[in-house]
Amino acid sequence: DGGITQSPKYLFRKEGQNVTLSCEQNLNHDAMYWYRQDPGQGLRLIYYSQIVNDFQKGDIAEGYSVSREKKESFPLTVTSAQKNPTAFYLCASSPLAGVEETQYFGPGTRLLVL
Amino acid sequence: KNQVEQSPQSLIILEGKNCTLQCNYTVSPFSNLRWYKQDTGRGPVSLTIMTFSENTKSNGRYTATLDADTKQSSLHITASQLSDSASYICVVSSNTGGFKTIFGAGTRLFVKA
């Protein structure tokens, strides 16, 4: 897991509620990423950020929002517009943005809908 | 369509035995291929990375091979240990002028004593 922390480990969401997942890194990496992992499927990219105050949508951004106000922090908000939020959420970082960079993953947050 | 297919979906082996996991991809243009190990309930950890010109890369008891012509890769685990029980994920990246990284669904390996 390196220097990336995610909290909480488990999170429960009620219908119509927005929830925020925390991701912090002390690796001094410029780039950060959010992925969603569902059983039997590969990780899918939600959002990524190449640098502070900048972020781009990934393949499945609908119903999610992010911010990157600090280099070490990249929180993900799962909004009520995300109709199927139950999944394992993984945050990652890399020294720079780019497919040649190795990504370092956090321990994940499991989100469950009540 | 860019895809990464892994086989088998799951595998059970006895401790001390060898095994080979397969990855086929259709991602183009190709930049690199990585293998990650993911323990249950944890984040993936990088094992190896190979670019187009590399056809083998080792990391301890893990050896990855790449055939860029047939778009196939394998991960060979030698003398398996109980701690090798995990999911192994093949990841292929494309240098198509944007961020394009495709993750396979993984092979779930169970090592039994």
C-alpha cells in the first residue's frame, strides 16, 4: 500500500445520500487516480488528476465528483446520481501522469448501500 | 475494441508446485504490459512491467513473458507458497495520446498446503 491511505475501510450509504471517500498520499506524486472494482470485472477508471487543481473524467465518471485542492489529497464523492454505487473503490498515485508510470494503490474502501 | 482477457478465471494448486497464468490483449497501439498481485481486500501491487522490446522479466519467483506479435503474455510462478494466494491482474496500456490503461478481470489463485 506504500504511502497511500484510504478511509474509511467500509462505508455505508443510504438512498439519496452523497458520501465522500478519502485518499491521501505522502509519496510526493503528481498524479492520482480513482478506480472502481466490481466482482469478475477489471478495474475501471472514474477520474484522474495529473496535477493540483486539475482533473479529467475517466471511463465511468457519471454520478461521481472529485477535487484536487492539495497535491497529497484526492477525495471522491459518490453522489445520489450514481444508481449502483456498491463496489470496491481504489485510489492510486504515480510520480507523473502517463501510461509508462507505475501506479501505487491504496488499501481500498468498500462502499455498501443500505 | 481494446480488451484484456485472462485465463483461467481461477486456479487451485498445491504448495510447492508451479503454475502459469495467461493474458491475451487487443489493446493498440501497445505501450506496456504490467502484472499486478492483489491480495483479498487490498490494493494491487506491481510485479513486473514489460515494453514492446522486452519478452521476459523476472521478479523473484515470478517470471512474466510477452509475445507482442501474438499479443499474449504469461505469468509463471515457481515453487508456489501459501502467500501466493491472491488475484493476479494483467494490465495493458496504450500510448494513444491520452490516458488509456485496460485492466483484465484477473486470475484468482489458491495455493493449498
